[in-house]
Amino acid sequence: MTLADYLKASVSRSWEPGVFDCCFFPGEWAVSWGRGDPMATWRGRYRSDRGGLRFIKRAGGLVELWERGLSSIGVERVGKPQAGDVGVVLAVNDAMRPEPVGAIWTGSKWAFAAKRGLAFGPATSLAAWGPR
């Protein structure tokens, strides 16, 4: 599956904590790299936004959580993301406050799942990983 195909298929999906959210959207894309599931230990761990936030907090934050998940499948951090890489970015939420979210770099913008649907835009990268 190409990144364009994945993004097209994701446009019609609805926010569902623990299934299709800011972690599982890029996590499922990372599965397509053929190295395993970086989300394996997260699956079934939360079913609400509040539960997801608690899970992330207990893990030491989103960057730490992603670092563990991606390193478990042999994917390392990259300095400058390339199209198709995943990352944790600061994006503006519905309350107009920046918050860390998992995202996919399209080559020109970050794509991330939001409660209102799939969003695309500039964001500050906190960390990125890619299948080099």
C-alpha cells in the first residue's frame, strides 16, 4: 500500500480511542513497513480519550512511548523525516492549544488523526522515525 492509498483510506475513518486515534493512525502505517507492529503492547490498553492520556502519562510521555514501540521493531529515530516516516509532533488541538500527537510526514505536511477527522498541516516535530 502506498502512503497516498493509506491516507485516502483513512479520510473516511472516525476517531475511536485505542482503534483510530493519534497513536494508532501512524502506528498502523508503520506496520506496513513489514517490520512488525510498534503498537502491539498498546492494543487493548485503553478505550477512551482519558484512558489514552493516562496510558501515555504512565509511559513517560508520547515520545518515550513511541521510542519504545518503534525500537521494538528495529526502527530508529531519524534527523530529518522523509515522506512516509512517522513522528510525534506538536499540533494545535480543537482548543487551539499545542499538544503532542503521533503523525505521518507526507513530504510537505504532517498528517494526523483528530477528533474532527484526518488533519494535515505544519507542526513542530519532537521526534521522527523511519524504516531506513
